[in-house]
Amino acid sequence: MQAHAGASARSKSCGKMVINAAVHYACLAMMDLAIHGEDGAPVRSSEIIRRNDIPGPFLVQILRTLKSTGWIKAIRGSQGGYQLVVQPDSITLLDIAEAIGCPDSIAPAKDDEPTAQQALKKHWRAADEQSRIQLSRVRLGDVIRSIQESDEPMFYI
């Protein structure tokens, strides 16, 4: 089944259960730090921007927020950059979404709302809860391993 032509542009907007661009970019930045900073060397923000096509000013805000969580640290100086200071398996995608500020959930239906709105909100909340459960099950390390597995050369006999 194909999505509506405009759906992909909206799919990252945080209309509750859907991930916004900031969360998407934060996950990319965290993965980049884990993969490219594996040897302990700081990763420059300019490299994260180049590899992941993240707008520079946006990445600065994201890195500041991630730094406040204690997951990354900034190294100053000519050889500086950012380092991931926690294990990728200790962070879930939901942790990142919550740190960046994705809304928690959909407002409960009000008794004075029309029945159709109440019915829809019930289903939106159920979908939101399922997406939160799924995001809580996926660790940053899981995503990194899936990338590494897909990058392995395949040999055919």
C-alpha cells in the first residue's frame, strides 16, 4: 500500500505518536557519535552535519540538549568535538524522544466533545501508546547493529 504523496513530508512531525525532525536528527547524531567515536576520539559537529545532512544550527541545539542529559560531552579545542559517554545499549529511542521533547501523549477526550472526536481520540491514544511501547523496546545499540549488519558484504555461491 502506497502512502499519500504528502505523507512522507509530514511523517516526521510530532503529531503525538509520530516522530519530529528534532528527534530524528538527535537519533542520527547519537548513532554517528557511537559509530564514529568508537575509538574515543571526539567527533566534530561539522562531520555529523555532513554525514547525516542535518541543518547546522538545528544540530547545535540538539547537541546542547543531549549534553544536558549526560549522554554526551563536549571537548573544546582544535581537536575537540563530541563524545558519547554512555553505552548505546543503555538508551532507547523513547529516551531520546523524551529528552528532545516529543509530546508525551494525546489529550484525553472531554465529556463535552462530540462523540466522533471522543471515539477518534481513543484510537489515537491507543496508537500513541503502542508507538511508545515500540520505541521503548529499541535501543540505540540495536539500530547501530542493524546498520553494521546491512553493511557487511554478501557473498554468493
